[in-house]
Amino acid sequence: MSILAIVLIVLTLGAAGFALARRRSAQLAAGSTDKLHSRSIYHGVYAAMATTIPALLLMALWLAVSPVVVSSLVTAPVAAAGETDLAPTLRASLVRSIGEGVRLLPAEERQGLDSIGVAELRPLLARRGIPVPSEATDSMVRQALERNGLEDTSRLAMTVAVIAVSLGGLVLALRRIAVRLRARNSVEAVVKTFLVLCSSIAILTTIGIVFSMLFESIDFFSRVPPADFFFGTVWEPRFAAAGSSATGQFGLIPLLLGTLYIAFVAMLFAVPVGLFAAIYMAEYASDRLRSVVKPLLEVLAGIPTIVYGFFALITVGPFLRDLSGDIHGLLTGNYASFIQAQSILTAGLVMGIMLIPFVSSLSDDIITAVPRSLRDGSLGLGATPSETVKKVVLPAALPGIVSALLLTASRAIGETMIVVLAAGIAANITANPFEAMTTVTIKIVSQLTGDLDFTSPQSLVAFALGITLFAITLILNVIALAIVRKYREQYD
């Protein structure tokens, strides 16, 4: 039975439990002089929860554990027989692939497959358009059939167990329905537990991200000295040559400078434009104009970053290169361009366009939140609207604006696609914004793609880069939250 069918059966039983429990509680209320502790609907929800939640949790646990148990039962005889021609993970993947292909065959063709080898199985699967890996062996075919049998047995046992638990919960809940049953308390406790679990997802996800990077980073720093990484000025993570212990140079400085430089150029463009747009929409624009301009401005936030990258690569970069060539030609007669198509300026400019809605939307909300009494008091004392904005509104909103800018900077530091298309992948140290640089995020992607050994320093360095970037953005976010907290204490 499929997973969907099992879930539908459990939900149907839950709906039946809801109706039966609600009807039973109504009958008890009508035949008793005591008042129900909880309303009938709470009795129904109580029975529905008792019918569905334990059964669905059992099914989820079964689905998580069953593949591991089945895989261990299938691979144990192979290990005992000493068949170590392939890596265990590769062999398990091949067996799973063959088993999935066999499942797609009609029932009549699956009969007698336990007595054939891979040579006989290959044409059967080929007629169905199912490829058989070239590394497949006869023992893998037997393993695949055994795996399918164990999976079928496990699925049948799970179906019986889940439906039995669901029926047991239904019967138990109906037997407990009584006038003084605290059904509402039980339902609210379950809902509260669910809300706590949902609120813990962000925390648990953050912890998981940190630990997944931390352990690999520790492995990397056991091979490469931390001083060489944090203070190195050369990024050259090459492979070690034959007979040599050299593993390249993993200097963070070029990548960190490129990340901060490009983010600074982006903020240099996004902050004035976004802030002035926020001031205009909050203080000067009419309600009708604001209702049109603000959504149009925020459309920029919904454009995928890869589209911005194409825009930089095809339009902005060549435009700046040609423009610099024309300017240089008018001044010197030599039309050689001094701005590269892939440069810090190109990436920063396009990234700044992407960040405008972040700055304007956050700043607009913060400026709008400034109490109206401050504006009225300033205008009542004879100040002009522009003086009120400069002398009263902006100082009052400054802590919130600063925190918004720090959050926007965190977004700029973590950008990848715009940089790889607009600034290139060259790990340079330069102060010239017309030249190419790269960022930490680009090298994380490049070090985790390709045919590198996952346990080599060339791959493990990506985790060291990731945890460094995480620490930088975390510091910015903590500072922003501290400023927001101070702002709320001062103006709420």
C-alpha cells in the first residue's frame, strides 16, 4: 500500500473519531445533570488527535529507520563473503538502482528473476527504457531482488502497524470520553507542543548549520595552519604534485577583501538611493502615489539574482567598458578601456540596484513608525517640512535605519550569482574598482564542485570559508538586533 493511501486511511479514521467523539459527548451532556468540562468540539479534536498523531509519528519513524535496516540486512552477507570489489556506498547505490528498475517491470516479467543474472536482466530492462549500470554483477541482481522483498515486507508490516495504532487510539479515545474529561486542556497542550516545535526549527537549523561546518573546518585546520588561512595573501588551492607534500596556499585575505570591497560599492550606491526613496515615500508622496511607487520599487526584490547577473554580464559590464574607452579616447586619443567588463564597479553597481528595495522598504517602515507627535511639535514650532525631516524624523529613526543598513550589508556579503558573472573569479588584492576581484561565496561554490576528493584540503577549505562568512554575517545581525532593541526601548 502506498504512503498516500495509508495517510488517507489514518485521516479518514481521524475524521470518524472526531464525529463519533463529538456525538458521544453531546449524548453524555444531554443525559447528565453535570456540565461538560470541555465543549463537544474539543472532545472531537481530542479523539482525532489520538487517532492520527501516534499513527503518523510511527509511520514517519518507520520510514526513517526501515531503509537503514533493510540496507544492513542486504549488505551483511556480501561483507561476510568478502566481496569488496566496489565501495560499499557505490554498491548500495547500484543495488538500489537495479531494484527500482525491476519494480517497473510488469508482474509477469518479474516472475523467475531470482534465477537469472545481469546479462539476462539487461535486455528485459532495456525494452522498458531502463538502463542497467555497467558495473552491475549477478550478485547485485540477487541483492536487488532481496532488497525489494524486504522492502515489501517492511511496507506491509508498517501498514498493519500504523492502521492498528490508529484504530487503537480511536477506541481508547472513545472510551475516555466523559463529562469531566479535560479534553480542552489536552488539545491545547498538543497544540502548544506543536507551536514550540515550529518555533524551534530556526534554532535547530542554525545549530545544524554551525555544527556541519564546524567539524569539517576543524579537520581543515588540522591540515592547514590557521595563521596561513586567516593571514595569507595568496589564494592558490592547487592539487599536491606527485611526490610532494605541498597542498597549495589558502590565504583568506584576497577573498575577504573582495567580499567587503564589492559589498561596500553596492552599499555606496544602494544606501543613498534607497534612503532618499524611503524619505520621499514616507514624508512627501501622496497616498495614491505611494501605493503605486512602493510596490513597483519592491518588485526589484523579487527578481532572481541570476537575472541580475545576466544583466551585469550582458549590459552593464560592456556599457562601462565601452564608456571608459570613449572617455579615455577623448582625453588621450587612445581608445583602450580602463574599466574591465568584469570588475568591482560592475558587480557593486548591479548588486546595489538589487539592494535598493531592501534599504527603501526597511527604512520606509522605520521612518513611518516615528511618532506623529514629533512631527507635529516640530511643525508647530515653525520648522519647515524639510527641517523637520532633517532635524527630527531622521535622528529619531537613525538607530532603526542603521540596523536596516547592517541587515542589508549581510545580504550583500552573502551574494553569489551577481559576483560570479559581474566580478569574475580572480582572487586579487587591488584597490582599483575597475579591476576584477572575487568573494568568499564564489570560492565556496568552486571548491565544492568538480572531482575533488571531499577529504582533501581543497574541498575542506570551503567549510572554513563558510564558517568565516557565517561569523561575519552573525556579527552584523547581532549588532543590528542590538540597535533595534535600543530603538524600541527609546521610542515605543
